[in-house]
Amino acid sequence: MAVAAAGLGTCTEQAVALKRAATAPTARRGALSVPDSLRYLSAYPPDLLAQVAGLIAGSGLGVHLRRRYPVAHTVRNDRALFQFVTALKNEYLRGAESVDKVLFDSKIQVIRHALGLHTTHARVQGSRLKASREIRIASLFRDAPPEFLRMIAVHELAHLKEREHDKAFYKLCCHMAPDYHQLEFDVRLYLTHLDLTGERLWACDTAQITTE
């Protein structure tokens, strides 16, 4: 978690270890209780959580995140989102299954730890069974930095080739976004900030983009 301004070290290696810990049996982890205010960060090491708690008690997560990610993305509608995701797919996963639909979805419950969804629907077309693939991204991230949108898009695109959240999956995510683990951590910091304050940090930025 490269929050150098707050004295927090790079978390890429910690994040990789986290992914292993997250798949471990409950009995092997969770011995330490995590405050509900840090629920989005519950899998991270206690020393890192302590640093986050210190940041919250100090200048706050919002100040840190705005400093680190000063501008919002300009993807304002589903058509633009489809183009954004398709461009990523064409660059990194040209041979993967096609994506037929991409949209912002207000029904995705971020509180249940879903930032986006990938779905496959089968339908009969003539004498063939055709699969239609969709990617949905929580509407919350319509107002967010481009880095956050890219991280979520990369995650959902990686599922076109790797179904499980395993080593191969995260390797592919890092191929498409070398700072993937850092971005995932910072997204979780943002969700924590929202839990604590309800403040959407980039909402004013995107409102200005819409009116210009």
C-alpha cells in the first residue's frame, strides 16, 4: 500500500500474501478481531491496519486519497464504459471470449464486497446455443479516479480466462495493471472512508465534467 505520504510502506508483497490468507480455512485466520469500521481491510496484516487507524485518527483517509488520486475519470455512461473496457480487452486479451455488454449497475451491493460482476447468459440462436457475456461495475465508481475504474475492469476481464481467484488470476490482473494490488488496497481504503463519512470524494469533479 504505497501510502508514502502517510508513512505506510508498499503493500504489493503483503497483498499477494493476503490472497493466500483469504483462501485459508477460517480456523487458521481471524484470531484477531478487526473493528467493523475496517471491515473492507479485514484480511490485511495487523500492523498495516494500525497504520490505517492512525491515518483515520489524523488527517483522515479522504485527504490521503484525494492527494494520491487528484482527478476523476471521464467515463460518464454505459457506452463510454463499454469502449473503455473493450480497449483494455483488445490490448491484453485479444484472444479471449468477447464481451457483449458493459454497464454501470446501481444494484450491485458494494457492502457485500462486490465491486463488479461478470455474467454469462446462454441463449438459442437458430440451431446454436450462443453465450452472451456481460460486465457490470458498481455505479459508485462512476465517480472515481481512472485508476480505480481500471482496476475493477481488469478484475472482471481477468475472469474471461481465469474463473477462480487463484495465482494465475492475480498474475493476469498484474499483467494488465502492474499496480493492481496497490489499487485494490486503495479502493478498499476508499470504501472504508465511505463507511466512516459517507463522502464521495470525486462526485464534485464528475459533476463538473458532466456540465462542461
